[in-house]
Amino acid sequence: VQEEQGAINESMEFHRQALEIRKDVNDSSGLADTYYQLGQLFATKDDVSLAVDHYQQAADINHKLNNPVEAAQNYIQIGEIHAEKEDHRQVLKYVDQAMSIANQYDALELKVEAMKLAAGSHIRLGNIEKGLNLREQLDELQDSLEQLKQKQQRQNLLMQLRTQEKIDSLEQLQLAHQQQKAQLEREHFLLIITVVAAVF
């Protein structure tokens, strides 16, 4: 346990230094990522307040950078922290923001994460019907996601097969060309022999 805590503290010090460097060079994208990483480390140490603060800062920067889906992922992280602490009103506050972004940008996997948290929190707050409705929607969404993945896999396989067919066709053309070239060389050689024989 001490070794694990030591590794976490070392990682936190590294990310704090990275944070200062990125502030100095105005690396906003890197700042968002570093705040996110620090949020994860504080969450690992069970420091809820600092974890939430760092995730929120990551979300604010992502909004400024016009990266709303990344900001929504930060909100999901904050929601998960509050879920662990059984603070379900706070879960819903952040998950609703994430859900709104997921709907706007058609980010289905993000929507699945948000809906899982929202359904659980509604049920624990006594909003049983709303929680169960969300779970039904979640099942349908996960089925849709699975169908989309299978469709994408089929399309990728089809593209691979078509590419292989093109390669095979090209190889056949190259082989035919080599055979024609060899045939022309034989005919040329025979012609030379014929001419030489006729001369002598």
C-alpha cells in the first residue's frame, strides 16, 4: 500500500510540474489533459473535493477549446465520484449536462455512460419510474450501438475483401504481363536465329 501511495504521490508531483509548464507555454489542450489526470489521481486518493475541482477545470478548458464531448466526459467523471459518495443529486446535476452534450453531438457511447449513472441515481432517490424508463432506453441504445458496431465490422471486412480482390487482380495482370514479355522474348530470339540461319 505504501508503494502504491508513493507511486501516486510521485505521479501527482510530475503532473503538477507539467501543469505549471503548460500554463507558462499557454498549452490549453495539454492543460485540460493534465487537470483530467490530476482529477483521476485525487479520486484515487479519495479526495473528492480536489478531484471534482480538477475535473471541472478540465471541463471549463474543453468548453473554451470547443471540445464539448471531452467536457461531457469530465462531467461523467464528476458524476461517478458523487455516485461513489451516494450524493445522487450532484450526480444528476453533472450527468444531465453530459447527456445534453451527448444528445447534441450524437455521442452514443457517452450517452450510454450518462444514462447508466442517471438511471441508478434516480432509482436511489426514489424516482423509480424515471430510473426504470432510463434503463429501458439504455437497453435500446446499447442494442443500437451493438448493431452499429456489427455493421461497421461488416463494412470493414467488405473493404478488406475488395482490397484483396484488387490485389489478386493486379497480381494476375502482372503475371500475364510477365508471360507476354517472356513470349515476346522467345519469339524475338527465334527470329534472330531464323535470320542468322538464312544468311548462312
